[in-house]
Amino acid sequence: MSDPKSAWHQLRAGNELFYVPAAGRRPKPMNQTPTAAVFRCADSPVGSAMVFGQSWGSLFEVSTWGHVIDSGVLATIEYAVDTLEVPLIVILGHDECPAMHAAMRAWDEAVIPDGVARVPVQQGIASIVRRGVGTESVKAVTAAHIVETGVALTQRSPSIASSIDTGRCAIVCAGIDSDSGYLRTYATIGPVGDVSDTLLECV
């Protein structure tokens, strides 16, 4: 286990590799408008740029544990859509999500965490109920929650819903297989085109 000092030194050393060799030579990000806004689960071990093979600055990232949507998340994603004019929002999850494991345990054993940790668990339970999935498979629960998160964005943000209605933006709800890294699409909301493995298309 690390301590605060060694953790910070590790990050500073990494910045030396990022900054010093390229000082004065690093090109600016090619895309002034990000390709997409990615709302990811904070405990995912893999960054969005790595998942999608994107370069520095090409993705606008937002993350919370268990995809909790609060006013800060809504404001941030609305900024990406309305001001930066990103054409796509990706809800990105992963199939062994600890937040969904906690939600499954809470559902099965009536054990709710104390403090604010209960918020993602409660939202996970709500997804289980709304999608009608059982708690036998964390992959199924995670997929249900990812889809519910995408739907919730349209319900809670008139701005995002309007952008989707006019065809200016769309949402893809997707998850990463923890073993292979394969990206599976669970739902699309808006004009994304032909997605072969989509399980649910919301229009």
C-alpha cells in the first residue's frame, strides 16, 4: 500500500515523462471539439481513451462511482453537448462493477451501505427493478444499469433530450468485457446508425 507522499511522487515522475521530453514540441489536440463525451464508471480500471483508441484531448470524460447522476454530472454533460457541441454521449460501464455487486447484495440481503455510498447502490437497485432483471448475473445487472443511466439523462435533462430529438446528438450505452476488452453495445438513443449488437434501440 502506498502513502500520500510516494503516490504524489509517482505522479510527478510520470508527468516528467509526459512533459519534459516534449516541451515546446507537443502538438495541440487535433480536435478542438471532442469526438464524444464519455460518462464512465469511476472504478473501471481502464481509461476511456485506451478503450476507444483515441488520442489526447479527443474525449470529454465524466466519471462517478456506479454512474451516479447528480446536478454536477448533468451540468457537465450539458456543457459538452451545448457548448462544445459533442455529437455523441457514451455511457461506458464494465461487467465486474463493484457498485453493481453492492447493489445486488443490497437487493438480496437487504444490506444498504451507510453514508453517501448508499446512493449508487440505490440507483443500481432502481435499475434492477425498472429493467426487471434478476440478481444472478452481475453482467446482466450492469447492462441494465448502463441502459437506465442513458435513459435517465434524457429524462432529467431537457437540453440533452432536445439535442437528441433534433438529431444533433445521440447516446450509446455500452460496456467493456473485463477479460477481453471487447465493447458491447446495449442500447442506442438517437441517430447512431446500424449497430449490430444493440440489444435495445430507443428512439
